[in-house]
Amino acid sequence: MTARIRLLESGEQTAGFGTWEWWVDAGTVRWSANLYRIYRLDPEQTEPCHELVLDLIHPDDRHRVAGYLDTLRNVTAAPPIGYRIRPPGGGIRYVRCTISTIEIGPRGARRIVGAVLDVTDQHLAAQEIAAHIAVSKALADWDDLEHGGARLLQSLAGAMEFALGALWLPQGDRLTARLVWSDPSLDAGEFEAATFALRVAPGQGVPGLAWQDQTTVNVVDVRGEPSLRRPAQAAAADLRGAVGVPVIHAGEVLAVLEFYYREEFRATPRMRQTMSAIGLELGEFLSHRLALLRRPPLTRRELQVLGLVANGYSGPQIAGRLEISVATVGSHMKNIYERLGVSDRAAAVANGLRSGLIK
């Protein structure tokens, strides 16, 4: 190997790209050494060809890339194309292919040269930024746990490309699922039903591990996780990789976020740090809304009664305003006291204002 070739290959490896050359008429394809590294293939045991590349491409991107390769035969220039690959050993990599040369012969393209750049790190960095933005917006628009929590799950899932997300809350010595969001294209009805029915102990499954260890947990493939307790439903929904994120404030886990991918997933240290930071941010925010987390939410009528109490209305005035009996108002107040853990009207109003139940 000449010094010049060694220099070029060293540059490719440093920059994270590999080059390829396609002699169209002969059907011959050549790869640089670093392209084998990007695809995680052994050059001694691999004969490069387009069929092999297409097999490595994520199924959702394969048809689009195959069409792109076909167009190269009949054009003089082509825009870059991005796609995902699933190299041997598992995981997903994001790459971008750029065409540098298309030599035209009598019957169209005869020689094409391109470069494949591994942009996985850039993609993950963009995801992390999008995740922080999604959380900030969800908290800024927060109204209550049901609606605000659902928007949080959906926004964070969209930013991080999760297929399903769940919000778990501690109740005594168990976690219970309060909210579940799933991508509309996902057939997750059975998984969602099984999730709501579970009572998860510390260390049990993805949410239980995050709760017990108070750290972000990554399970590469939940089908091999013996404590999942929803293996059949996860397989039916085609869920694989999972991440559990504890929502922590002052050393206490207030909630756990659980997310799933359709693929196996290995979280990078940077991604773990990002999700842990989001868990702390949510913990600070939700610490002021403990009534929403630890007790069943007030009914719509109870919220109306509490709001009127906060505005100085008496029991008979509330009864007249809502067209209910005074006894019914008393029953609602009793329920409000029990659910908020207070003993009088003033404490109920103070708790409701502090926790965001009323404004």
C-alpha cells in the first residue's frame, strides 16, 4: 500500500466517511477500507454489491434508496440522500450518501463515484436538542397532568423517535401507569391494556429498574428481559428497545417515564445524560404539583366546587350556582378534603392553588 493510499484511508477514517465506485456496465462495485468499517463488514469475507447494501438498509428506507440507485443510471448529477442502516451486530446507524462523479457513456452512466458519511453522532445530537425543546414547550403549555402529561409523552417521543411512551406514578410500594401514548401506526392496544393493568414493584421491568436505581435505564431488547411481564404484548406490538427515566426531585422519584423503540436500542452515554437531565427538569417542575401525582385527580364537579370556594362562595351559594343541593356540596367538599389530604376549606384552597388544580 502506498503512502498516498494510507494517507487517504486515514483521512476517511478520521472524517467518518467511506467511498465507493460503481462501474455500471460491468456491475462492478469497489469500496474503500473505511466503507467496510461503516457497514461493519469484513473486507476479506465480503464482496461489495448493491444487493448487499440494500440488505443492510432499514426496511422503511430500502425502497427509497433502491429507486435512488436506479435513477443514477440516467442522470448527470444527483442530490445527497440520507438513510438508516442496520449493520451486523445490531443497532441503527444514520448515513448520508453524496455522489461526486457520474461519467456518461453511450448508453447512460458508465462509472459513478460516491461517498457515504456516518452522521449518527450528528443525528443523535440533533435529537437531544429537540428533546429539550419539546420538554420546555410541554411544560410551558402545561395545564393538568392528563393533558400536559399526554403532550409531554407525545412531544418527547416525536423528538427522540420513540414509538410508545408511558408515565408511571408511585402508589405505595408499587408503580401504576397513569398515561400511555403510542404512535398511530403502532398496533399497541394489547400492550397499553396490559400496561394499565400492571402494578410494578421496584426492580421489575423497565420502569421498576429506573425507580429502584434512580437512574436512566436502557434495555437493548425487551424480548430478552425476564422481568418485563408484558413479553407477548411487546412482541405483538413489535416493540424492542426500551428506556426508563426516573423523574427525581430532592432524592425522591416522583414518576417514571418509559419509552419504547421498534428496533433494538443501545443508549449512548450522552443520550443517558440527556434523559437524566430531562428527568431532573421534570422533577423540579412536578414537585410543585404533588397533589396531581400522588392522589386521584378531582372530578370536574369537585374542581368547580373548589374554584367557587376559592372565590369566597358559601355552601348555599355554591349549591345555587351549580343547581345542586347543599348536602351534595358537603359531599363534594368531603371528597376534596380526603383527596387533597386536608381538613378545612382554607387548606383545600391553598393546596389547590399550590398544586395547580385551580388558578
